[in-house]
Amino acid sequence: MFIGVAVSCSSPPDKLGSLDLKKWRSDRGGCNDVRSNLQKDFKAVQDELKGKFADDVGKLLGRPDIHQLGERNVKYYVYFLEPGPQCEDIKAKSNAAKVVLKFNAVGLLSEITFQERPI
């Protein structure tokens, strides 16, 4: 019983492959422009993230900047990659570059999409 409690309360890892998760989590909303420099490392580990449950991804990457619910219990986590209007008001419409994680109805990460800022 104690082992289960110790494992469930352990802190999330600081790295996933080459991605520095501590730096990623520290850049809420992409407002410190740290995540933009981690984009290549994120792309390198995206296949490791796919198939993980939403709660596990949230522990690794930190609370999403935007959490949306879609049809049929599909869930989306949005993480901004660069500063933009979301830094002043997270609810503000923003064209800042972002990564969108789509979770299927059972909560497994099924798709990762990078959305770049329009030119």
C-alpha cells in the first residue's frame, strides 16, 4: 500500500528523451519564449507521448494553456509555443504558434498538431 502511495505522489520527470520537461512546464502560455526553443525536442518525443492518458500527459507537460472539450468526449490540450495576446489574457484569441494534443473518447493521446503563426 505504501509503495503505491509513494509512486502516485512522486514528482514528474524532468526529461523525456531530449525534451526538458522542467523548462517546458515553467513557460506557462509560451510567454517566456522558452517553448519555442524546445519545439525540435518536442517533435522528437511526440511518438512517445502518443497513447498516453490525458492525466499522464498533463503531469509530464504541465497544465495545458487551454483545455477544450469536443464532441463525443474528445479532449484537446493546447500549449502555446511563443508569446502572444494569451500572455495578457489566456482567453484572448491568439494566432501564436501552438501545439494541439487531441485525446480520444477514452482519454488516450491520439494526435499531435503543430499550428504555426499565419504569415
